[in-house]
Amino acid sequence: MLPFRLAGFALLLVSGAVAAEDWGDLDARIAKALPGVIELRHQIHQHPELGNREVQTAERIARRLRELGLEVQTGVAHTGVVGILRGGKPGPVVAIRAELDALPLTEQTGLPYASSVRAKDEGGDFRTRGKEVGVMHACGHDAHMAMALGVAEVLAARRDELPGTLKLIFQPAEEGPPLGESGGAKQMIEEGVLQNPAPAVIFGIHVTAGASGGFTLSRTRTTAAADTFVARIKGRQTHAAFPWTGIDPVPVAAQTILAWQTIPSRQSNLSVLPAPVISVGRIEAGDRHNIIPAEVRLEGSVRTVSDEQREDVLQRMRRTAEKIAEASGASAEVDYLPGNYRAGYNDTALVDRLLPVLESVSTVPVKVDSGTYGADDFAEYARQIPGIFMRMGVTPKALADKPVWPTHSPGFQVDDGALAVGIRALARMTLSYMQEH
């Protein structure tokens, strides 16, 4: 039986290769569509909206999908949009995920289409919550939307020959919903985005600083789990001249921060998993220079690479803070905010099958690594169905030899030319998977 199966598999690959030749005009179609895709990205970039508030963005996306003749569903998980392109030939359903939301940042790129939008921040940042902030597509979600629409355009032009169904998922609140609200990938899944029709696989691209058009992906772990914590170290307020008459929470907080760093360096088995990352991003305490404060507040982020490591580290952090505080007569409370991210994984067999396709379109050799400490709720989809999540460099060539702003910074820029590479990668991966099945 083995030789017969191998022969059948070889025939499948050959037939897929022949079918791929039928789409030989794909690059020409992408080149023709690119100016409109770029213009659309600039419009989206200039009018960003925060999570669960992407009303105009969703309307723009839905309108374009209808223009292309796709079935459109709106209002999923608040503002999410789903587009369905049914091919003229039988085949599997392939999903592509893109994100709608922007970040509360004031843009500093100086680009002619830079955002000047301001909005009330309703997120988890205690410094800016309830205040008016700048809004910017600093994570490249505008590029993700534009590339997904580009794929829809080039495949819709030959839908009668498409051997399957393309499902485009435009998801709100990837960066997290407003405090007290639900949203993001979890809610999209709860509201049935992976049903009717049910995708067999899902693809996603995340743009990043790096060689324009170059891809990085992992055969296994893609992104880290990310948990936001708030720790309150409580003492007893007193005069700075007489610290023994109170309980000073400042040295307790300092000891706690340092002790937390022994969790990755001394308490984690680094021969089994990469180290977790514990970062304190904000410290707040005190009213005056000569008054010992009653409380120190610590806020930060924990990055872990598996569900098991995540639970272990969060427990260790809480126990460490409580015991150090207890030793000094203080107390400690460590809370984790809702809306955190779980670690993400690629489907190894799917990566091995489609890596040659990605290598054929990447502008530089594809880098295969062990994942990133960045977080993304694409992980929720990939926990339900096989998925590939990849990073693509988009640093403009004019900035290649200069200090580059990364994602989530006010100077982040996207090379418009890289959009063609992303469209080509997603379209060819989609066609390849459909043709093989």
C-alpha cells in the first residue's frame, strides 16, 4: 500500500502544480490592484478607531467587499465584518484574519496621510483611561486589512475557477476591548465566525519592522501569552524622618521587583521552555518627598510560552509578593486584568506543506524561528483549527539604514510596496491549499 499512497500523493502535488499554472496571471492582477489597495490603506490609516469602536472602518470594509461581490456579514462581536467568496469549483474553506482596531498613540511619522484623530481612551491604561488621546494604526492593522481586501479582489476576479471558498474575517479589538467589555477573537468565535461555512485552515500576517517583504514564521509556537498585572504593596504611612513608626512599602516593592526576576533566572526550567519575561512598566507611590507612602502600585506585563508555564509563573508572582510583604509587616495583592492573551501555535504539518509557497514569494530567505514574545489573539483561532501566523517585514527602503520605530510606536511606518508581497503570499497559500484538497 505504501508505494501506491506515495504515488497518489505525488500525483496530487503534480495536479496542484498544473492547477497553479492556470493562475499564472495572479502577479499581473496583484500589480493592477495594488494602487487601489494602497489608497485604501492610506484612507484607513488616516481615520483609525479604537477597539470595539471601529464603526467607520467596518463600514468601509463591508462596502468594499460588497463592491467585489462577496457575501457580507456585519456586526459580529460588536463591529466585526465577515466576507465570503464562494468559488465556482468544489473545495475547502480557507479563512484569512485581519484586524480593525488601532492604538491610543499620537502619530509622529509626518506622512501626508498621518492620523490626526483623537478619541477617549477606554482601555486598561490607568494613566490615559477616560482622557482624550491620539489614535494611530501603529500595529499595522491597516496593512492587514488592505492585504486581505487585495486577496479578495484578485481571487474574486476569477471566482468561477476558484476551487473552494475564501472566508475573510475582519476582527475588532485585537489590542483588547474597552475595560468592562468583551471582544476580540474569543467573541468572534463565540458568535460563530468559524462556522457556516467552517474553515479548514486559517492564515494571518502581522507586519513588523524588518526587510520589506521578508517573512518569519515558526513551525510550532508563534506568540506568547500576555498577562497584565497590577500589584498593590500596602504599608502604613508615616513621617520620612521616623520610618520605624510606620511600615515602608517602597523597599518591599523594590525587593518584590527584584525577586520576580529570579522566577525566569532561577525558578524556570530553561532546558524545557524559553524563559518567561516579567516586566514592570509603571510604579506609582507617594504624595510628598518627606512622607513615607501608604501604598506602592506596580503595573506590568508577563509573557509566557505555554499554558502550563503561564499558570506556574502567575502563581509564583503572587506568592513571592505576598511572602516578601509579610516578612516586613506589609501586605500585597496581585491581580491580573481581564482580556489577556494565550500563547499561539502554528500547525507544523501545515507549515511544512506551505513553506515552499512562502519561500517562492518572499523577497529575502524566509526565516524560521521559535516564535516571538509578542502576543496576538490569532492564537484563539489556531487553537480551534489548523493555522499559520507569520510576520512580514515592512520597513521602507528609505529607512533601511536608519534607526527604525517598531510596531506600537508613534513613528512606525509601512512600505506600501510590501503589500503586494503579502497579497501574493496569502493568495498563493490559499490557492495551493485549495488545489491540494
